[in-house]
Amino acid sequence: MRLLEAAGHSCTRAAASLGAWGIIGIGSADVVLVQVKTRDWPGAEGMEGLRLFRCPANCRKLIHRRRDRQNLPNVREL
């Protein structure tokens, strides 16, 4: 959330819910949906579900993977 807020987005956290996205960031020009993982990337089925998630054209879908002893996450954009 700090990364998105530093880039000017207003964020809400929906982690530990049954939804596909853990963080939603709304900026002046775009919306960012983020799935946060602590160890592994989502499996093939999970990745496909995230890719197929319907959203507006100005929406970006990201997966952030946090690893031990790393300050910044590994990021993949779908």
C-alpha cells in the first residue's frame, strides 16, 4: 500500500477476504488491483482467474510477491 500511496493512489486493503485482490488503489488516471503473496506466485489456475478478472480499460492488475529479507516486492503485471 505504501508504494501505491507514494505514487498518489488512495488505497483500501481487502486481504484475507475471499476476493481476488488484496489491495485496490485508485489514482487520478487509473485503478490498480494487487494480489499480494508472501512466498510463491499463484498457480496456473489462480493466474488464469486473475487474468480473466473483468475490469475497466484504465485498470492495471499486479501481483506483488514479498520475500524474506527483501525491501521491495517482486512484481508481475498481468
